[in-house]
Amino acid sequence: MWRTRAAAACVICRSLANSSYGIKRKSPLQNLHLVSRSIHHPYYPSAKFQRPPLRISIQQFSSLNRLPLHKTKLLNVKHGYQSHRNFWLARLASRLLRVRYLILGSAVGGGYTAKKTYEQWKDMIPDLEDYKWIVPDFIWELDELVDIEKLLKALPDADDLAKLMPDFDKIGESLASLKGFLSPGYNLVSEVIGASDLLLLLGSPGETAFRATDQGYDNDKQFKKVSDKEKIDQLQEELLRTQLKYQRMLERLEKENKELRKLVLQRDDKGIHQRKLKKSLIDMYSEVLDILSDYDASYNTQDHLPRVVVVGDQSAGKTSVLEMIAQARIFPRGSGEMMTRSPVKVTLSEGPHHVALFKDSSREFDLTKEEDLAALRNEIEIRMRNSVKEGCTVSTETISLSVKGPGLQRMVLVDLPGVISTVTSGMAPDTKETIFSISKAYMQNPNAIILCIQDGSVDAERSIVTDLVSQMDPQGKRTIFVLTKVDLAEKNVASPNRIQQIIEGKLFPMKALGYFAVVTGKGNSSESIESIKEYEEEFFQNSKLLKTSMLKAHQVTTKNLSLAVSDCFWKMVRESVEQQADAFKATRFNLETEWKNNYPRLRELDRNELFEKAKNEILDEVISLTQVTPKHWEEMLEKTLWERVSTHVIENIYLPAAQTANSGTFNTTVDIKLKQWTDKQLPNKAVEVAWETLQEEFSRFMTEKKGKEHDDIFDKLKQAVKEETIKRHKWNERAEDSLRVIQHNALEDRSISDKQQWDAAIHFMEETLQSRLKDTESVIEDMVGPDWKKRWWHWVGRTKEQNIRNETKNELEKLIKCNEDHPAYLANDEVTTVRKNLEARGVAVDPCLIKDTWHQIYRRYFLKSALNHCNLCRRGFYYYQRHFVDSELECNDIVLFWRIQRMLAITANTLRQQLTNTEVRRLEKNVKEVLEDFAEDNEKKVKLLTGKRVQLAEDLKKVREIQEKLEAFIEALHQEK
């Protein structure tokens, strides 16, 4: 436009110079047109080459001509001559008015042109709002939050600060410049504007550079002689130098900001600045994601809140990129082997100290100390291995880690296991499919930012992850592509244009929001973050890829990558978080409506609250064991113990002793067998009976329904607590020793003091024998079949074997009738006699069947005889007191049963005391331990407290918590905005 205006001015100059104006001389151009001296244009006439004036037939006139005065002449007209009037004053006035119009038009046109040029320049200058990211967010608000004057006054002496800070002079200068740094129009903004002007001035390669300078014609002519290629090279070098200059300036300012933030945020012992730190925005957002992770795990769903999902092929450098963004070597490393075995959620936030901590732990790892870094890497590796189930290689469980530090970009990243193409030895067969499913589960979130990591040192055709990413985000609206190991790629790739094609998105079949090239070290795991950053900066400063414009300056370094990812992340958060909050609000309304309709009279208790309620009920029921009466305990113990030992007493003690010839032998046999029984079996049996009795009472209290107040939702939990408590509880080992002595003493006593005890012993013996007789009659009936009444009444018959046993029974009963004092065992000749008698009647029988049938027949006969003897001994207490002198009646069996009965009573009393004094309290302690273990085991609670009601209450709690935290986060987000 300036050249057009200059050309127009030159036309005017030539017209003025070539006009004669009635005077044969030439006016110098410099004196006639002042604008022509300040505009650089090619039409300026030089002294050597002057064009001759244009000769035309018609004389040119201008308002500047000197008009000669002459006489009036007559003009030749159609009808004769007419005198020519001399109006020279009018002509002079009109010519002067023409000069005015010319000046006025030039002024208006020049002003319009200047205004239009100014507007064009203004549009070409970028909006400085886009460069606000250069200054951290807290800087814009620091002048409102911090009173600099008070802060300076509150600072202690230089000697005290020198002990705390190694370079106090430098920090003092930073504090002194803080006020100027916060004020509007700070030099940083001026420098950024200068950088913007320079970038505008230089433009991009291939465009004509424009320069508005006040240099003379000679400089412009010399500049034109430079070829386009050399000019582009010079501009690119100047552009790189300028970018590096401002990059170093930003790094210096960021370093000073870190030191200032430490002084402002940290609480030192001398109380320089004490204030409560509110929870950061990113921490609030991370809490929401943690809650959503648990909620999604319960329903196998996936929320739609934004995350930065880091995906890539194995060993592509995902972890290294993440460490550069976090500015710490926090992940375990390996040479070629799979190290990331489960998703790791890393929440990055700004803080005064560079620390890391896990969600479920309060320990802070100082990332500035190498020993803490090693401990953190070891802890992450342990958690990964523990999360992997047996028979698997990778896990779907997410490890949540928070990293805070000065200058960190706030975002949430999820590092996923590297995508593999082949399952090697030692891996589970489904490892490849599992990794693909995990990656797809995170990437299918429509609001997730996909950070696709590609190894630049390998052939692009070997990439697996790019196909996967293109499937999940075909339009590339939420994908950021990162090319790693660019230093190796520049050395190894024969055609650098291939790298340019990758960064421009022309090589891979995928689209992305942005493309970045980074260098994350030389491959040495012991490198520090600072050395890697220095190496990366040095590489790109000398890289041919950047000098030849194959890569643009804003597409390189992890610093630019971190800023871009953070901007995309927060943009996505602001666009989607309110929609997610509305969705959970609708879900909450639906759940609350369902609860009101199904459980109108019940409180909304989630799983933890229900567990606490069940815990209190169980503890109350355990305490109820102490309220059981001693009589009830002793009756249960005595009855159960006799049921357990009665068979042994009858079969192994009483029956063998009753077969003896006289009372002396009877008593001797009884004493020996009782002593053996007491030493070996009886105490142990008694303890077992006591423990079983305690279990029965405990189970009765745990499972007993309490009318309308009973809630069957606790049944599974109570059953599990009961089983686990019984499994853990063990009776006191010393109880058997003390019990053995007590039982031995009780059985040694044969003194029946009164008639009441004698009658009680007879009653006890009769009950026992009648019970045994009833069992024996039942066995015989099963052997021989039903009698004739049952056969007719129920219309049933006997089997062939029952008929044989019935014939054998009849034959053996004849044998007993012939000899009522027959011993308990059949002789061989008697067996032969019975068999021959049966064969004579046509019944073939085996000798073993005869003996087996004889055992039951004789047992019934003996029990009936013993019962008759009990009836005779009812009046034998008088003879007992006289030791059965001058009496044919002997009641030693009554004394035996009295001794057994007394032993049972004493044993029951002893066990009851052990129960109420010791074992019930120990059981209560075990129940509390079991409940505490169940409270810590969330999976156990989920398994035991199930049902629609529990799940509905749990969902209500989760949804309410998520909605509240989302609303708090949105409010904080609006306040920050």
C-alpha cells in the first residue's frame, strides 16, 4: 500500500516537473513535492538518467502557472467577432480553489489510508491474551492476596535468612522486584509484545518479509540484492536466536517464581507467613475421579470425565515422557521388559515442595532426595505386582499417585501398560488382549485426552498404537501425538523428510490436535531431569530439523508439550464437567425416587453404616451369653456329655463288668476301666462337649429371629462371623488337666449319702437301660422284619434275609429259655446245633449270621434282666448301708451309675465355671477381632452385605458424594476463571 501511494505521488511529481507553466525552465522535484523525499520508490529521477519532458500539442496548465497580462483579443465566432473579456481575477481564484481541493483531498485520502494501514497492523499483531500462560496463574492474583510492603517488613534479619537460604542476596533482589513484576505493564509483557512484533515481522518461510524502516534508499537497495534463500536462512537464524532468548528468559523467571512461591507458601518455624492453604483445584478433581473409579468398578462402567490417557507401544518412552512432565524419575525402569503392569493415575499439582504420595497412604516421598525416589519406585513396583492376580501378567486395578511441586502443570494423567504385538514366554496367554481392552476402556471416554507416544527411532510401519488410537478417535479431536527419541531418529533416519511427514500428520493414518517432538534422555536410567532438559535444549538448538524448518519451535521440548496438554485438559474439563454433574444429578433423583417407593420406612444406610449396625447387634448377642443362667449351662453340659459318653459306659464298662461272677470282680473291673477312661478320653470329651455347647448357644443367639426387629440382611454376615470366630477360638489347654483330677476324684467316691440320691441313681440307670433296650428292639425289628400286626395293617411282607433272621431269632430265644444264666457268648457247638436245627427246617444259615443275631437277642435279654434288677434294688438302700451283709441282693450296678451321675454333675459344674469366667470373654474378644478384620476387608463386606436394598443405598451415597464434589469443583473452577 505504501508503494502504491509512493507511485501515485511520483506521477504527480512528473506531471509537475514536465509542465512548462508558460515559463521555459524546470522546477526541481524536491521543492515541489515534500512527500517524495521521505518515500522510497523507484520512480525518483536521478541526475544521470533524466527523462525529457513530454511534448504534447496541448499546453498543460496548472493552478501554479504564472499568468501573463495581455490585451483583449477578439475571438472568431460563428456570427462574427466578439470581444474577449479579461476575467483573470476569477480565473486566478478558481485556480487557487483547485489547490485547496487538492490539498484537502490529499489530506482526507492520506488520513483514510493511514487509518486503514493502522487497522491492518493492529489485526496482524496477536492477541496478548494468548500469552497469559507465560506468567503463572497465581501471579495475576498475588498482588491481591499478598501485601508486598507488609511482607518486606515481616522478613527477619539478613543473618537469620542466610542460615535458611543459601543465596539470600539473589532472593532479596527477587523480592524487591516482586512488586514491579506484579504491576501492569511489567517488562515481561513488553518483551512478549516485542517477541510478537518480531515474529510478525519475520513471518513464515515462503512469505515476503516486510520491513517498516526509516533507512535510506541505499540500504533498501542493498537489501534487495540479497537472494530469497539467503534471506530466509538469515530470518530463520534470527528467529531461533530470539526464541532461545525468550525461552531462557522464561526459565529464569520461572526459577525465580519457584523461589518466591516457597517463601510465600511454606510455613517456616519463625512464622514469616502463616495461612491456611485451600485444597487445590486439581486435587478436588482427582478426588472425584477416585470416587468415580470405585463407582465404575462396582458396575463395570466408565465415567466421561476428562483424563490424559498415555498410550504407546512397549518401550516407546511413555514413562520417560511422564517423568519429564512430573519433573522426577518416579517410575521403575527396566531394559526391554514390561514394567507398567497396571494403570497408574498421576495427579500433578502445584505446591511449595516437590513431593509424591499415594491415595491410601500418608507418607510423603521427597522427590529431591535420591533415597526417597528409590523407595517410591520400589513401592510402585510392589503395588503393581500385588495387584496382578495369579496367572495374569497385567492388572486392571488403578494405582493412584499424587505429585506436587513448584511449576508443575495441573492435570491428571493415566499411564497404561505398553501395547505389545507378541506374547513372550513368562506372560499369560491373554496378556495382549488384556492390554488392548484396558487401553480401549480408557480411550473410549469421549472426553479423554489421548497422549499417543511413538518411538521415533524405529520404523513407522512397526507402530501398533497408532492404529488403535485412530480407531478410538478417527477425527483426532482429542489426540496429541508425541514423537520420542528424536535425537536417535535424526541420526538413523536416512531421509529427514520422513520425520517432517510424521510431525505434519501425513505419514500415520491418524489425525491429532497437535504434534510434538521430544527428547527424553540418552537412555541412561541414572540421568537426572535437569541433565535431560539441558540435553534436550542443546539438541534442538543445534538440530538441522529445526534450522531447516522441518520442525517448528512450538512443536519441540517437553516443556511445550506439558503446556499444550495442560491447556487441552482444562479446556476439556470446562466443556464437560457441568454436563457430567447434570447427569449425576438426574441419577441421584432416580435413585432417591426408587428408595422412597420401595423402602419408605427405612433409613438410607450404605454398606459401611449397615456393617456398623450389624457389628453392634453381634456384640450385643455375644454379651447375652453371659446372661445365660448357670442351671441352664449345667443341664445342657450334663445332658450333652452323657449322650457323648453313654455308649462307652454301657458297652465298655457296664456290660463287661456285669458278666462277672461276683460283686468283687464287678467292682474291680469297673474301677480299672473307669481309671483308664478318665486318664485318656474323658477330659478331652468333656472339653469338646463344652466347646460344642458354647457354639450352640452362640449360634442360637446369632441366628435367633427377634420378631419384627429382625433384619435378614445381616444373616450372611452373622453366619460368617460365627464361623470365623469358631475357627479361631481354642479352649484353654490347661482346662483338661484340672478337669482330669476333678473327674478322677468324683469317680473314686462310692458313698451314697441318702435315699434320694439312691433313687436318683436307680432312675438314671432305668432311663439309660430303657433307651438302650428301645434301640436294641429297633435293631432286631430291622433284622427280622415287621411282625404279623404290621404286616397286615401296612400290607407289607418280609424279605428272604429277614425270614432267615427271624427263624434264627426264634431258635436262639429257645436256647436262652433253656438256660437263663447263659453267658454273653455262644460256644461253637451251640452255633453248630442252631445251624443244624435250622437246616432241618429247610433254612440255610451262615454261622456269622447266627452270632450277629445272638448278640442282639442276648443284649435285649440282658437289658430286660437289668431293668428287673433295678426294680428289686429300689428297696435295697438299707442293705447298701449295711454293705449287703446277710442279703442275697447286690446292687453294685446302682452304685456304678450313681458314680457316673455324680461325675457328670461335677464335670458340668466345672465346665460351666470355665465357660462363664473365661471362654465367653475370650469368644467376645475373638468376635471383635473378626469384625475388625471384616471392616478392613472391603471385598468381604461387599460379599456378605448384599441385596438390592444395600446396593441401592450404596449407589445413593456414591452418587451424592460425586455430585457434591463435582458441584464444589465447578464452583471453584468458576471462581478461578
